[in-house]
Amino acid sequence: MALNIAKVANWLHQVDKARAVVGWWPSQFATDDERLAYKVQDAFLKKQVVKQGPLVGYKIALTSPQIFEQTGLRGPAYGPIRKKRVFEHKATVRADRWTRLGVELEIILTVNADVPKPKKKHYDKDSIAPYVGSARAGFELIEDRGADYSRLAVNPLIMDAGWNGGSLLAKPTKDWAKLDLGNLEGSISFDGKVVREGHSGDVLGHCYNSLAWLANKLGDHGKTLKKGMIVSTGSMVACQFVPPGSTATGKIDGLGEVTLKYDLPR
């Protein structure tokens, strides 16, 4: 029986509102068709934007060895970023408004012009570079709904907005273009103690490779990157689950830092 896109999107919307735990994906909503999974994502996005604001960019998932090891999945895959889920530099979120909150350390790029759909030749690291307007450190806020990581599959992740719960961006830095973005160190700390480190070159070799992949994939789906969009290019430090009541800090050499306070319910 064919997967009903509207039915899956409605179910996801209800799960999201209830902050329900989804340990593993229901078999009746499973599919091996990646393009169909992205159609469900689009339908779910239409429901999300009502309260979370319009599409302002994309996250790229499943791009680095740390993530491959953590999830058992290979990508890449993309998910939508919504305007009201984008935060600047420092943010506080409440633990009772998440099922399970994780943070991933990423280089976040800004697109400086509309990116045309690729025609005869796909974008690569060099041809996508002129469309980069800035780079800074950031957290992707992950809402994994309490997933059982021994039972993950790629298409459910795609359908569920790539698990994107938000993006926290570091302050812009003027000297970002002088840096070797493929050779930077970064770390995630909880309450001042480093819990994991990573290297930017582990993300498809360079964050521009991630951006090129996204531009090509969006083109395949009849979409394009627009001027001003942000792109969270993939996890150089894998998802770290934030203990309620603690503060998470992410740092990337030369690209700044972000601080997220995870408050206990009031």
C-alpha cells in the first residue's frame, strides 16, 4: 500500500506538539523511497511554519565519521531550518519543551546570492564558493524524540525535518575568509568541561563540499538556495545530549562560540 504523505505529516505534527517519545519509526509509515520521504518532509514543513516561521535555510545531516558511528547511518540528507528556531550567540531553552535535546557543533554558512539550479555540471567546492557570504560557528539543536539509535533509518530522519529543532549562531567574524575552513578544531563543553572535540575537515572534507551537495540535491528536487539563507553544514562534533539544568558551549577556532542554557522547568 502506498504511503499517504498527508497522513504521515499529520502524525509527525501531532508527535511534535505532544513532545512524544518515538523510540522507533512505525512500520506503517516506512518507505524505501527517498524522494517520497522528502515529500513528507515538505508536507510536515507546511505545518511547522505556521508557528515556527518560514523556511530560512537548511541543515545537512549524516556527513562525518563521528555521526556515522553514532547513528549507524550514511548520508548526506537535508532538513529545513525555520525562522523562529534561529537564535543568536546565546540562548536559553526549557527542558519541558523538548523530548530530548542534543547539540551538534557545525560551521554555519550564509548564502550571499540566489544559487541557480545546476544545469549541465553539478556544483563542487570551487564553483559553490562565490555564493558563500559568511561562515561562523554554531550549534544545531537536535530533537531526536528519544529515538532508539540501534533502530534508525535514513528516510524517517528525512521525513522528520532531519531532526532539526533549531540553530544557534555565533557572532559574525570579519576574518572568516582568511581561515582554512577545512582545517579547524572545535569542541563542545557542558558547564565548562569539554565532552567531545572534532575537526572541520571530517565533514565531507570541507564545508563547501556540503554546500555544493545541498545545492545539487535541492536542484534535483526542484528547489534552490536563496540569498540570505543559512546552511548548517554538518556535524564536526557529533550530537551531545544536554543534561537539563546545564549549559552547553560550542567553540570552533577562529569562528567564535555559542552558549546554550538548558533550563529546568519552572
